[in-house]
Amino acid sequence: MGRFWTTLRMRTARLRVHWQRFASSKLGKRVLWGARQLLTLGIAAYLIYRMSLIGWGEIWQSLPRTPWFYVVFLAIYLSLPVFQALAFGLIWGRAPLDLLPPMLKKRVYDKDVLDRSGDVYVYFWGRANVDHTERELLHHVKDNAITSSVASTLVAVGLLVVFLLLGYVPLPDAIAQHSWAYGGAGLVALGLIAIAGVRFRRTVFLLPARMLGLLFGLHLTRVFVQKLLLVVEWKVALPEIALSIWIVFLAVQIVTSRIPLLPGRDLIFMAAGIELAGSVAVSKAAIAGLLGVHSVLDKALNLAVFAGVSAWERQVVERVSDVVGAGTPSTVAVDGTDGAEEATPAPSPESTPAS
């Protein structure tokens, strides 16, 4: 039996090595990119089919009419880049307003390209605009990403546990019969993770403990604000639906949003929401219109933001290059703000890889 497990581990290790080589090759990247696009197209095709069954005319009549829906949507859209600008403002000692344009573009990369590709963009942006070593920049981006991910996971798990305990989301029978055992195991697992995080903090993180605590608090606040605004958006659009129903939808959104490396998670949530509407006696047309408008607005605003920030970045780089090329000292930073350091020409962020 021991020989069997040893052989299995060796073969698994070989497969992992081969997969990593393939995934990092040009062909592998193209295949993975194509697979993600096909999956997204498949989800979109399924949604079109389901919405056709509901009726496009009925969905059109169910679109949100109140302007408050669009006000809350904009607040949801801006919440992530604003909090990220605050976080990197703390790390780099920069004004958050100066960091808002790159954080807006980071959101586009993370949402519409690939998870964490926005962190790669921020790293290259930092190389051109922030006075830190490459090693420091890598650790800054990594530390912020880890604290953000941990905060998001804790809030997601915490909200789901609260929803389950309050009875908003029913437990499966197999789990309900042993709820205390599962709950205890979950608490032990969280405790072990917390102990490991404290024990190996200096190995994993570069930022000091106080800074990590501030970042963690910021990201906890961000996730709570985003979930609250999401429920408010739904409630102002369809006020006749009970709050308890929206909590069920929020639980589904939390689960789908935590699936790693899966493209089109908003579309997956939309498909799940349409299916869920029938089981909770809510109009499928109303849910399709509500979630569909949110998704379309998000994609359209992402396109506009990406184009606008990219054009702004090109203008700033060209202006700095003209000043430096003329041989005159400049106190204009590459990001377009007045700074104490002398600006140096930097490659446009458009030339850096996003993933």
C-alpha cells in the first residue's frame, strides 16, 4: 500500500510539473484563454435561452425604473477602487485621489480579464510611479491581496453562518443532523488558520503588523459595504419583495463570487438567480431585468473606464517625455500629480502584460 501511495504522489507531481509548463507556454496561455472565453460564451448562451423562454418584452417591462437603482449601482462600482486607493495610499504614503485612476483600471483587469491580473498591473504601475524597490512593490501588492482575500473570505463565511443560524438559508438534511459537529470543525479550522497566520506572519508578509491591521480593517469594511449596497440596490429596484428573499439571493451571490479562477461569475449568479426566482415565488422577468441591467452596466462602465484611464495615462507619459526630452528639470510625476522627485520616462502601462 505504501508503494502505491508513493507512486501516486510521484505521478501527481509529474502531472503538476507538466501542467505548469503547459500553462506558462504561449500555446498553454492561448488554450486557457480560449477555454475561459468558451465557458463565458456558454454561460451567456444559456442565459439568452432562459431569458427567451421568459420573454424579452416582459423583461423589458421589468427593468428598474427608479433612479436610485443607478445611484446605488454607481456606489457599488466605485467601492472597490476607492477602498483599494485608500489601501495603497496607506502603503505608499500617497494621496488616495492620485491612486484612484489606476485602481479603477485594476478593477477592470480583475473583473473582465482574470482574477489578480489587476495586481500585476498595479505592480507595473508602481514601478513607473512609486519610489520603492521592485521587491518592496511585489510584497506590497502581495500583502494587500492576501489581506483583501482573507477579509473577503471571513465576511463571506460569517454572513453565510449568520444566514444559516437565522434560518434564512436552510441547511441540507445531512448537515443539519450534525450541525454542531460541522460548526465545531469550522471553528477549529478558522482557529488553526489564525494561529498559522500569526506564527508565520513575518515569513509571509513584509509590511509591519500595524499596517496589516489597518489594511485588514479597510477590506473588512469594504466587503460589508459592498454586500449592504447590493441588498439596497435590489430592494430599491423591487421594494415589494421581502428582505428575507434578498438575503437568500445574497447568500447565492456570496457562494458564486467565491469560486476561484472562474470567468463570468456575474453571469453565473444571474443564471442562478433566475432559477432561484421560481423557487421563492418571485417574477423571473423582474430578476432577469434587475440582474441583467446590473451586469450590462458593469461591462459598459468597465469599457469606458479602461478607455478613459488608458488615454489619460498616454497623455501623462507623453507630457513627461516631452519635458524630459527638452532637457529641463521637472517636478511632474508620471501619474500627472505634482511631486518632489524628478520625473523619468517610463513605459506606458499599456505595454505591460495584464496577466
